[in-house]
Amino acid sequence: MEEKLGKVIIAPSVLVTIARLTALSTPGVARMSPGWTDSMGRLLRRRGPRQGVKIEVEDDTVSVDLYIVVEQDVNVLKLSQEIQAEVSRAIHDMVGMDVKEVNIHIQDVEIPLNED
């Protein structure tokens, strides 16, 4: 018999950190991008993505939106699917919450400057 000792409350910022670090650790991701929605959200006093991540929690189910910049010469579709799987797994494994969706927003492609 499992004894109930109290509540466990996961702050949304914890979920943001998990999603962000997982996405950044995926080869092919150059960096996170706050995107135009963050700037526009501030102007309109709406909450946009924090650090390139937007989290919504409803009935202990998580929805994630990731705004990323990818490295050049990567297969964007495969990279996006890998990020979706890894972020979903990380959230489920670390905090035990179900993930409803992980939406990937490709904001740009990072093109390195030539040093010539």
C-alpha cells in the first residue's frame, strides 16, 4: 500500500529547463531562438516563449513549443523528430508527466561566417 505524504509540484521553469537542455544537446541544434513571438508578446503583454521554449500544463499533461535555430546541412525533418522524441522522453523520465505534444518551430539556419 502506497502512503500519500503530500503533493509534488513541478514549477513550469523546471520543464522549460528540461526541454531546453534536451533540445540543445541534440546534434544539429545551433541554439534556441526566442523568435518574434517573444518580442511581440512583450509589446502586447502576453507571455511568449522563455529561452526558446513555451510550456503549457493542463491536467498533468505537458505541451511544449521549441523555437530553434538549426545548423546548416542537417535534415530538418529527422532532427525535429529526434528532438520531439528526446524531449518527450526526458520530461516523462525526469518528472513523470505525460507529454501531449512537442511542436518544433525552425526559426533559422545558422550559417557560419567564412574566416577568409
